[in-house]
Amino acid sequence: MIGILLSSSFSFLLSSVYAEERYFVVTAYYSPLPDQKYYLKGNYEAEIRLNGRWIAGASGKWVFPWMLAAPKNYKFGTKIYLEWLGIGSVQDRWWAIVNAGKRGYEHDRIDVWMGYGDEWLARALSWGKRKVKWDIAPSHSPTNINIENVKIFENALKSAKPNTALPPEPKKITVFDAPLSTDTSKQAFEEIVRTLWLYESDEKLTEKTMIDIIYEYQVNKWLLDSPYSPWAGYFGPKTRAIFKNDYELYLEEAQRKEEQAALLASLQKESLKQAEQTISALGVPQFGEVSPQVRNLQRELAELGYFTHKDTAIFGDITKQSIIAYQMDKNIISSEDQKWAGVFGPKTREQLQNDIAEKIFQVLVKQEPELADLDSEKNV
């Protein structure tokens, strides 16, 4: 940028070398947009009440990247050179842009328009308030301020407020947006490669380890023409795009698994509820009893393979032997001579409830399309 300034405005810069140095207090402003993530005042309506929409400057010209807002003694169209920024044009003014001696300013204040939306709010806040050398540039000088040269600080939006009109967003992983050039992106990269089991060591990733992981990933994804490719181990756009796609697929699958787990828990709860109702309806049938409850008990035992006769509603020797066989298989008793052998007591009722719940659960699972792949996964 400095080279451009010297070539385009060399004469006026030379003439100002021996002149008295002059300074502006240079601040920055931006134009808010609806649905930003952050605002100085928390939402769009409050923001435009504070600063206006900044669609056009006071001169009537639409806002543009080299627009300057200056006090009234600087005529519209005046070209001003600002050290380290470039040449801008005065096309705006507003009540807070004042001359030296007012509102506590030691020098005249000037405002540089920084653009629209979140990024440019961050850039304006990163610029803050600075004391900058300036001079009048010839009217024929091209405007050449490049606001993108204003670095955005990592905590630039610390003083801004999240948009109160938007729901809070989940934490974003920035590693896909740029090469691994910051501590934040390196930390995000480490979290992802551990999540994807691309790095299983407990040790913290070093620069060399990151390069090795990226290189191995590129090889596995056939991204390199040869091991000597200049892109080997470099986290460039193509590698980042495929890496991002893999991670997003992983997150989608993880989300699907979470939803399946929640559904399974719900079905287990429902099946246990139904089983409790079934056991409660059975009551406590006794040997020699004839009742609908005995018939239902025989049917439940039959579904589990322990009652192989026609249900009779009679609690006789056949039903008793069926219960004993069930108790032996479930380790409720160890021999037929035990006191509770053939008795539909608390432990037998509890075990039968669990088995009925499992039977109901399996039926409910088969009825859910979202769980259709569970059986196939078990057989892998």
C-alpha cells in the first residue's frame, strides 16, 4: 500500500515533508445489517437508533470503502492522506465528529467508514481510536484506502453484545476457514483429529506431528500426486475442504447415534411400563387356583418357551413345573426341593417382568424406521 501511495501522490508527500506535522484523532464507523451475530447495542433496531443505517454519507453519496466523515470546515470532496491508511474522501459528517478542543479531543476528529456487518464491526472495534498523521492530498489523487489492511484482533468483539434477536449459536470450529496459523486454530485442529481418532497419543500435538497427520491424511485421501508434492503436509484449501466434509459427516453420524440412543431409552421406559402393568394384572396366582390371571400367566410362560400345553387357567402340576423350569434357568432356585420352587413369588415376578419388558422392547424397536440399521450393525 505504501508503494501505491508514493507513486500516486509523490509530489504532495514531498511537499509536506518539511511542513509542520498535523494529526487527526481517527476513529472508525460501520453500517449495521439485520441478523448480525453482534451489535454494539445488542440488536439491529438499537444499533440504527444509535448510529443510523449509514446507507449514504451526508454529501448524498453512497457509502464506500474510502469515505471519511470530517468536521464542517472540511468541504465534501476534500482528499485527505492518512498515514498507514491511504487517501480518502470527505463525504460525511455527523454530530460526534468535531474539531480540536471539543468533546475532549486534542486534535480534529475524523471517522473512516469500515464496511457492513459483523466483520466490519470487528474491524472498526479493532481500529479503535488512534492518533494519525495527515495531510491534504491533491484533488486529482486517487482514493486508495484498503480497509482490509486493518487487522482484526482476536478479542475485537469483546465489547460488543450478542444479537439478542438471534438464538445462541454453538461453538464454531475455525480450523476449516484458514491454514493453521493461530493458537486457536491449532487447538481446534487437535480437538478434531483426536475426535476422528487420527491422533491417539496423550501427548500434545507439536508442529511436526501436525504436519505428519496432515500428510498421512492426504495420502489416505489420494490428495497428493507424489510424496514430494509441495502441498505435502500443508493444510491448504483442498485438504481443508475434504477434512471439513469428513468431520461434518462424523458429526451427523454422532447426532444420529445420539437420537437413536434417546429413542432407545424412551422405548425401554415404555416397555418397562407395559411390563409392570402386565405383571400387576397377573396378581399372585397360587397352586390350585383357577382364574383368568392363571391363564395369562400360562400364556406369558408359553411365549418364553416354558409352557408347552394349552392354557387351561388351572394352576396345577403342569403350570408348577413350568415355573420351576423357568426359575432354574434364571438362577432363582438351585433345586426343585427349595421352598420357593414352583411359587410365583417376588423374585420370579421381578424376573418375568424384566423378560416381558425385553420382549416388548424388541417389538417396539422393529416398529421404528430410525432404528432399522441396529440389527445389521450387530451382525457386522
